[in-house]
Amino acid sequence: MASSATATYVRNIWESVKTTLVGMRITGKYLLQKPITVQYPDERMPIPDRFRGIHYLEQEKCIECLACARACPIDCIEMEAIRHGKELEWISFTLDYQKCMFCELCVYPCPKDCIHMGTEYAFVSFDRSEFKHDLLSFKGMDRAARARMKEAEAKKAAKDAAKAKADAAKTAAKDKPAADKPAAEKPAPDAPKAGSDAPKAGQDKPDAGAAAPGAGGAG
Amino acid sequence: MQSGSNAFLEALRAIAPAAVPDWVLMVTAAVIGFAIALGLISVAALFFVWLERKVAGHIQCRYGPMYAGGWHGWAQSLADGVKLMLKEDLVPRDADRALFIFAPGLVLAAILGAMAAYPLAPAVFFGQFSLGVFFIVAMSSMTTIGVVMAGWASNSKWTTYGAMREAAQVVAYEIPLGLSLLVPVMAAGTLDLRAASAMQSGLWGMDWLIMPWNNPFMLPAGVLFLVAALAETKRAPFDLPEAESELVAGFMTEYSGIRWSFFFMEEYAAMFLMSAVGAVFFLGGFESPLTHLAAQIGGTELFVRDAAGTLAFDASAIPYQIVAGLTLLAKTVFGVFLMMWLRWTLPRVRIDQVMTMGYKYLTPLALLCVVGAAAWEAIKHALWS
């Protein structure tokens, strides 16, 4: 009995010394190896495929069909644009990231495949209002759209003018003496009207898009 | 080595004109020594807090502080110190105000006093302590009074628990600590840290006290000393007085700001001193191959007393003094690192396990070592003299 107590005592000492040394070997190994953590703001972990971060909008493809806004289960997408024929003059396209749950349901219905889930995930702000984030890369119209619009308007004006001319010729042929004067003046107010639309569109400059915050602008 | 009572006093005596009364020199020397000791404690605390966080971080596969100051966050504890100084100095309403404010000061004063026995270099020291080890152990035990005072004065159950544990733990571990230090004291035949270090000055550490041919009981005594010193400085796995996960922060729960940092300075200064004692007795003190080399270059005594009894300053001894001082410092830092390594390796033990270990294991083993070492020394003396 006494000898077994002594044996336990000696074994306890031996075990505690041995296990301490084993533990120190393990922690010493970790001490010497490279840390596995990442210095976050400077370096970032690789982002997996199909990551659902802050949305990315291809604005020039978007047709303001509101399909994404309708698909959104919590109605956090709002957009506003003025239509000039086929072209759009953008005012806003906002996502409220206080509501958004990153479900990706807005991405699937898009007919033009222009809204995507991005890779940016850090969205920090001192102000709640900034979480209503504008996805537009520029406000108003871009240069190409304006050129297309002008071309279309010019074409339309030319077409109208031609039509008016043809009409005038027709009416002149029909009753020569009586309606000649008023019919000739009719296309005249039409032409300045088509011309006056262009400078109005030109007031909204495409470089207003610089004011739109980028996805990383919050950092 | 036996050049006088205080290196600073000797230096002042050598510089000052004869008209200056001796007590002025003594007070000046005391002030200089105090300033150096306080600076040493502060810098040691700052450095060891940073080192602790780096060691803890890397053991857990992370970096630890990386930003403050640039290179690996070297200024982190400096920034923390500034923050602590600017924090509000809170005293709980129901606390014993006088004791609450006095306790951290007492803790710091005790460890500052113990610092007086730390030899900076063979000839640069705060005072001639022929009972150096005894003094350090006695003074660092005095911090317990401050800790118990802080725990009681805070008037909170956590702090009282912490203080009770501290008292129980220090009483239990003071015995093996003293006994394990008796072994090198017997082997060296002196309690003076500088004298004990000077005995170990053979080449390649052949004369280190820890070498088994000098005394085979030194190695187990060293292990016992390490364990007892961990408990004495209330470091993990014996950090029951603090025990942040069960007692919030133990005896310092109610403290904040600079008073709280006094406790931390005390903890790291106590670790530093215990490691210094361990380095002198178990790791060869000032001695290393480099020290040996430096001793060959120039003299070893800073102040040489000629036949007429006047003191002369020997500048050729400066390299030796610097190398020797840095050697001891390096060994001391290694000792502190060992304590940190153990802290981040072992989980905290229960209070009954602490008591079991102290009374049932360390004390009998230390006694065994003392008896064995005494017998060894007696036989050695009988055979060789």
C-alpha cells in the first residue's frame, strides 16, 4: 500500500514534467511557424466564386425595366430615369443596404444581365443615410447615348421635314390658291421644336457621374 | 569587485571636488540610483508587455500588435501607457478610499526596493547587498501585502477572493522558493548576487553552478525555482489571484487607469527580478564566452584602489562591464520568455491543485534537494580540503 502511494507520487511528478514539456514543444512549434492570420485592411482573404457582395451595375446596358426592383422581396431597390426615346437620362439607382439581405434574387430576372453581385463586402459609414447606396457610375446620359439620341432626333426631324414637305406639296396640289400659305408655314414651327430638345438634354452633363460614389468609396 | 558600497557614489566621489560634504554625494547617488531603477522598471514593463503580446500572438498563430510605431507594433505598450495615464482615476463609493489609493503605491514601492539588489554590471550596482537574494525574496513578498490591501479595500467579492488566493498561494510557495534558492546559495557559499556570479567565470560555462559536476542537485532545484517563481509572481498557470475568466481581474477588478498599470508594472518587474535571480544562480550570471572575451581586452574593475587608498577610474574596463551587463540582461529576458512560454502553454490550475502542488510536491522535493546539496557540499569539502 505504501509503496503504491509512493509510486503514484513519483509518477505524478514524472507525468507533470513530461506533459509540460510536450505542451511546450507544441506551442514552441507554433511560435516559430508563420502566423495564419491575415493583416486585414492591408491584405484580404481570397474571395470565393459566387460570393454575394455589394451589387455591381452595368449602367449602359440597363433599360430601367424595374424587373430587379419587382423581384426584390424587401423592396430595397429604387431607380429613377428620364426617357428620351430609347435613351435614358439617369437620376438615381439606389439599393438600401440596411435592408438588403444579399439574396441575389434581383440578379436573375434582369433581361439585359446588367446587375451582378460584386466582391466588395466592407461597407462602413458614420451615417445611416449613406447605406442607401447609389449604384450609378454616372448621372445623366453618357456621351454615346447622347450621340445616338441626337442622331435619332436628327433623323426624325429630317423625316418630319420630308413628310411635311410632301404633305405641303400634296395640299398645294389639291387646292392651290386657298390653303397655300398656312400649309407652307405648318412645318416651320416643327423644325425649331426638334432642334430645341437637344440643348435641353445637353444641360445634364455626363461628367456628373463623377459624383456617384463607387462601391469602395465608403472605406 | 569589492570597490565600495555604491558604484554611483564611487563615481561621484571620483568626480566631485573635496569640499562637497559626503552626505550630499550620498543623497545624489541615491537619487540617481532611484531614477535608474524606476526607469528600468518602467522600460521593462513596457517591453515585457509588448513581448508578452507578441509571444502570445505567435503561439496562437497570429501576429499580435502590428501597427503602433511601425515595426511590429513596438510602440503599442507606449500608446497603452498614455491611454492609461489619461483615464479617469475611479475609486468605488464603498471602497476604503485611503487603502485603495495606497495599495498600488505600496506594491510598486516594494518591487522598486527589491530592484536595488539587481546588479546592472559587475561594478555598476545600486548597493552592496551581501544578502542580495534574501533581500529580493523578502521585498518581492511584500507586494503581497499591497495585493491583499487592494483586494480588501476594493470592497468587492471578486477582489476579496483574489486577495485571499494571493495570500494562500504566496504562503504556500514562499517555502519551496526559499528552499530551492538555498541550493545554489550553498553551492556558491554566498547570498550576494555579484559574488555568486563572479564564482562562475570559467570558460565555456564549465564553472556554472548548474553544471552537474559542481552540484548535481542544482538542476532539479532550478526547475523547482522556476515553478515556485511562477506562483510567486502570480503568473499562469498559477494566476489565480487575477483569474480573469472567473474573478474578472481578481484583486484589481476595481482599479483603472494609472493605478491599475502599477499592478502590471509590479507583475512584470517581479518577473524580471525573479528571472534575474534565476539567471545569476542557475544560468551563470554575467558569464558567457563573450564576457570572457571582453575580460581579455581590458581591465575588469571600473574603480581601482591604489596602495594609498585613493580611487582611480579605469576606462579600459568599460567594454567588459557593458558586455557583462548585457549578458545578464539577455539571460534575464530569456527567463521571462520562458515564463511567458509556460503561460501560453498551460491552462490555469484550480486552487486546491495549487495548494497540493505547493505543499505536497514542491516543498518536500525542495527539502530533498537542500539535504542532498548540503551533503554533496559537505563531502566535497571533506575530500578537497
